[in-house]
Amino acid sequence: MAATVGTPTTAPASGGTEALTQSVAHQVARRVVGQEYMVERLLISLLTGGHVLLEGVPGLAKTLTVRTLAETIHTSFQRIQFTPDLLPADVVGTQVYDQSNGQFTVKRGPIFANIVLADEINRAPAKVQAALLEAMQEKQVTIGGTTYRLEEPFLVLATQNPIEQEGTYPLPEAQVDRFMMKLRVGYPTRDEEKEILRRMAGGATIPIEAVATPAAILEARGRIAELYLDDRIVDYIVDIVQATRAPADAGLKDVAALIEFGASPRATIALAQASRAHAFLRGRTFVTPDDVKAIAPDVLRHRIITTFEAEAESVTSDMLVQRVLTAVESP
């Protein structure tokens, strides 16, 4: 197996872009202890414009990390607390009748922000979750027959609790597919928890500096999109996604009965974009198979729909992704 595939260079794509990501990561680390995996994936989201779904038990700093990330940018931020009584108009906005002039005016909802935190998104029913569909895919919102463009950069960063079932609603597959990545957030280590105690026990808020601008982020996205993607890496990405749809063709006949639906073409695009950003954060201007393998579980785990047989055998989508990565030969 080749260690790298691409142009013979390891210099960063742009000193300015590298400094931007380092500055943002440094500011986040002032308030968030550990969770390097989550922070790096959120940086990838920022560099690609892909939405992220964070799943983890309460108290793992999911909301704190997203809020802190937003504070590092000179931009608008809105937090939407999803509840069972929330209405679609509470998210996107609605038309309000003005008695003074007899006309309807548009009251914009919290979705009109650069970074939107959809906190505990699975606590709202499907009709409210669906209010995000147009915004997440088309970067626009329709209110009363009029379409309004959302200002870039636009990111939806959502959280959900995997263990609590009372008063929660599963996200529709069409909604989940619009998230570039689904992250599983774990517990901190013992040393990290001791540091959390030292920083947070006093109750004082740790100040954060805004070190990035929307223009700098959009420029960084353009540079990330230019990172070299070899044709063999393109074939590798396509082979991985195809293997989730037709496992038997990839030599995984026993897996075919465990996957009801494989990943969509959105997964192919997301895997390429996220792999580029992952390579950049490693200081390279080209993508390697290791970048694809590292990011594939986050891109694919929520796009593989398992069968009842898989559930009966306690086979998760993460296990299936690993089986696919093992079976598909890398360049």
C-alpha cells in the first residue's frame, strides 16, 4: 500500500489559512478541555461548509464547544433549543400582520444566522426538524412564498442525546443525510476531567477572542477546495460509497443482509471535501488514503441504514463502515 498519493509536497496550502485554523483551535482550547476529535471535526466543518450532528450523553461540552467556536468568529450566532412544542415558524420565521399599514411583514427566525446551534434537535417533532431541510441544503428559506438567501458562511451544528428516549423524536433520513458528519462524543480522560474541574469549579467565564472573519473563512474554503485529489483517491472514495450500496460486489456477501440502504451521492461529495480538509490540517496539499479512512466513519455512519437482522445481531453502522474500509483496497 502506498503511504501517499499526490503531488510531492508537504507544505501547507496557505500560511494565512493555517494560521486561521490554529488561532481558532487555540481559542477553543482555552475553554474546552480535551475533545480534540470533536474540535478538529468542527474545524473541518468550518473549512468545508458542511453541517455536523454531535451525539453524546449530557455534560460532554457539545453545546459549550459550538458556542465557543462561534465566539472565535466575527459573525452572528443563534442557539435554538428544540422542544416538543416548538413550531416551524419559531425556526425559520413567519409573516406578521401590521395593523398600521394593513400589510404583512416578515419576521425572520433564528435560522438567519451564520452559525446555528440546534440544541437537542431530536426533542422536536419531524415537522420542526423538516423546517431546516431547505436551509441546510439550499442555503435559503422560503417564507410566505418569498425566498430569502442565507448569508455565508452558514452552518447548522446540532446536538442530540443518544440515551434518553422519553420526549424525543428520531430524525428523518432525509434530515440526517444533510449533515456532512455525525460525531460520537465520548467522555474525557481522568487527567482531562481534573483540568475541567480546575477551570470550571470557580464558575468564572473564560474569555474568548474573535480571531476569524467570515471573509477569511470563505477564502480558506476556496483554498481547501484546491487541494490535490488524485484520480486513484477519487476511485477509492467512489469504491467505498459503492460498497455500502452493493456489499456483495465488494466481496462482503455476509454484509449485504445487514444493510438496507447504503450511502447517498452526498456521502461521496462529503467524503472528498472532508478528506481535503483533514489533509490540510495535517499540513499537506494532497489527500492520502489515510485521510479518507480517518474521516469515513464520521461521513458514513449516519448514512448507512441497517436492517432488522443487523439490529438483532447488535451490528452497528460503525461496524459496517469498518468492514467496508477493510474490504475496499486502498491505492
